[in-house]
Amino acid sequence: MAMLLCAVALTACDKNAVQDITSALPGARVKFFNFGVGAPAVNFYANDAKMTAILSATGAEATTGVGSGATGGGGNGFYSAIAPGAYTLSGRISATVDKDLVIASVPATLEDGKAYSMYISGLYNTTTKKAEAFYVEDPFIPNFDYNVAYVRFVNTIFNSSPMTLFVKDQTTGTETAIGGPIAYKAASAFVAVPNGTYTLRARATGATTDAITRVDVGLIAGRVHTIGARGDITVTSTTAATRPQLDNTTNR
């Protein structure tokens, strides 16, 4: 499946200007995640260029933004195109109160022909109004096999031990480890698995029980999936928004 690209970076322009659609898109790609625990909704920026926003029914920018636990830029499969270079990637409050206040930022160097994911992570501090942030490269497989699914694991849980993601095919019972133990703010490589429906298990090194599980996850041949661990590892409630969860996002 061809990569779906969010080609429009939201920058100010004359509403009557003629748009040039003949030139090539910028050569770098970036996707945004708001996985900060308790973080407010944000718009994402690269330096001062707005990369994500939500349009309201009136045609004005909505104040809802990208909420905690959500993905910016249209969700699954969508990247924002951006010129290669050095940037500060940030999340800024989208609500009217504290509008455009930066809650998290990270310096990033984006290279031509490469894709990246930027994450707001950690526990949002309601006093300082800050969270953490990091970014990782999304190193797509050059010799892509459309007969399998590709999956990798990203750990955004600030208070977790390094964890390994295991994916178990619910039909065959075959279980595959997605790389080795992944620490906070790190990512595994992409691993090929057969098309199917899987149970996901994230387990800390040396532990005898799973830290997080998720069932009935489709890993689809011809697509690339990122499984992101988010939340607070100490929360035991099965319904709390801050509980540890495994997010499945399709990269392409």
C-alpha cells in the first residue's frame, strides 16, 4: 500500500493567492503523537510553522487540537511534508486558555528522503505546564515485501522498565518478539510478520507477567505498523485514560 502523505503544512498565506501545485513536495516527512500523560490538546509546530490543526465547521481553526493519546496530521498513514533541515519540533496548547503555550519541544534534524515520528511523552506537570518530547526515525524497509506486515515497538512510558513487545498470531499460535528490550524514548527496528490477527504483549525484562496486553489487533500484509506503549505503568485501572496501553498506528 502506497504511503499516504499529508502534503500540506499549515502556514499563513494570502487567501486569494494562486497555489503552485507543480513543484515537488519537500523531501522529509514527519508524524506527530500526543502521548503525554494528562497533557492538554495541542497543535504541532516545526519552528514557527504550524504542522497540524483542526478546522471547525465555521472555517476557523478549532481549539480542540490533538488530544492526549491521539495522532496528529490526519491519523493513520499520514505524514506532513517538510523541507530537510534542523528544526525545533513542539506541541503548543490549542485551547483558548494558554493558547500557543509550548508544553514540550525537541530539536530535530530531518534528512531528505527520510520519515520521522515526534512524540510528546512523560507526565504532564500542571504547575510548570510542561511534558517531555522525543523523536525517532521511521526507517522503512527498502526491499518491501507486500506479502507480510511490518511492525515495530516504541516505548513512550516514562516510568516503565525496558520492555519487549511480543506479537502472537491468534490463529496459528506463533509468537514473535519485536526486537529486544526497548527503553523509554527508544524504538525497535521493523520486523516482518505474517498477515493476521494478533495478541500483543509488552513485558519488562525479567518479569514473569505482562505489563500491557491488547487483543484482536490486525497486522495487515503490505502495511507498516508502529505499536506505541503509552500511559502510566503504575495505573492498574482497566478504564482510566492514564492506564498503560498499546497504540497501533499504520505508518504506510
